[in-house]
Amino acid sequence: MKNPHYLVFLFAVLIVFLSACEKDDEENNDTLTNEEVMDAIGDYAKAQNMFAEATDEAESTARTSDDSLDNRGANPPKLVKTDSFPQITIDPFDLDTWPKTIRVNFGEDNMLCQDGRQRRGVINIEATDFYREPGCQLTTTFEEFYQNDHKVEGTRICTNNGENTAGNLTYTLEVVDGHITTPEGDHIYYEENTEREWVAGKETLLNPWDDNYLVTGDQSGISSDSVNYTLSVHDVDPLDVIVNCKWIRAGKLDLNIEDFPLITIDYGIGTCDNEAVATINGVDYTFYMQ
């Protein structure tokens, strides 16, 4: 699964909070300040991005492992690397024995990956079946794993729920005990329980750019300043994400940060553009994602 660009939330609140909430902060010193709210959203964006990118790397490896098993007679095994970093191993290396442990070792020193991120440490994936098989579960954990010098801890579980009534594969994504430690020693906590429907692109295996998902569910966490937040996608208006568009194309979600007014964000009706609308206390604010 590709990262559905949740970082755009940060740009939304930076604009909306500064324009809509400064007066309220002056009148009620008990509420969170704009700065505290923006810091909380920044921490959320950082944690979500760390888990999305790290586990995208893991799931890409799982798909690579599927190909490797299909070509296990090759010498060396196709696309499985043990002679340079990242080292990728599959145990046991056969078609019949499950679960399998897939180990992605980036080494003890930072290495620059193809997505521009620096990584070190180990990602472990326990796979119960091939990635596309209904019922397959990928459980991802970390061993002294760092991305851009941020330590990533926790467990992420991706479950293939099989096809829905529309004939599309759906995946449940769960992050349990997510914990990011920043280079400065700050601690960010993150949880996720979302479902993604793969609505287009699964037939074109060699072209991931046309993969299209509809995302529903919830995320939550605690910022480095101990501010609690939750994000809930509207069930009837799922987030529409396609890999070749840098912005969320459609959907609605609610953003709740402790005592701050509820914020609803509307991403539109399916056009790949950077315009969206945030609603606070019944007032709409148009903002532009970057």
C-alpha cells in the first residue's frame, strides 16, 4: 500500500488555525494555543509518515518476496539480496511452508534508499501467505530501526480481507503501540485502524502508478507535548488516493484535538488538484495543499 499523503493535514491546519482561532485563544487561556495545535499536527504528520514509508518499504519487500519464491530455482534467488545492503532474506525459502519471516536489514549505518530516506536497522515481516491471497496477514516489527535518524517502534498488521461485494481486494491496516523517538529525544505515540479498498490498478502489476485506493477508518495519537488527537474518515466519503496524484482527490474526515473546535476537511469530488475546504464552527475555509 502506498502512502496516501496524510501530510497535507499539516498545511490545512497551519492556514486554518492562524486565520480562525487566534481571537478565541486570546479570550480563553484554558484552550490550546495555535502553536500547540500546530505542533500536535506536525507530530502526527511525522509519525504517520514514518510508519507509512517504513511499512510501504516492508510491503514492497513482501511483494518482491512473492516473485522470489516463484523463481526460487534461480541461482542466486531472483531479487533476494544477501551480499549488499539492504540484505533481504526469506525463511523458509519454499512455496509450501507458512508463515515465513522476511528480514530486511539496512545495516548499522545509515544508507540512502531509492525514496531519498536514510535508513538503518532491521524491518521484520511475518507473512502467513502470498500478499494477494485472501486471509494473508503481514505483521511488521522493527529492530533498532531508524528512518532519517528517527527511531521507529511498534507493530503494524496488514490483513488481506479478500474481495468485497464490488469484487475489489480490501486490506485492514492496524498500527499498535506506535512510538517515534526524534533525534532531539522527543516521544510521539501513534495508533491506526484503517481499511483500504483497492479499486483500480491491481491488474497492471508492472505499473504501480495507477493503483487507486479508497481509505476509511481512524488514527489517533499523543504529541510530544502530550496533546491528544484523533482523525476519523467519513464512511460515506472515503479518501480517494491514487499513486500518480500527490494530493488526496476526494473524501471527508473529522480532525479532533482535545478542546479545540472540531475540524472537518473536504477534499473534493475526485479531481487531482490541491484545493480543499476546512470547516470550523460552521465556517468554510478554502486552503491549498502543497
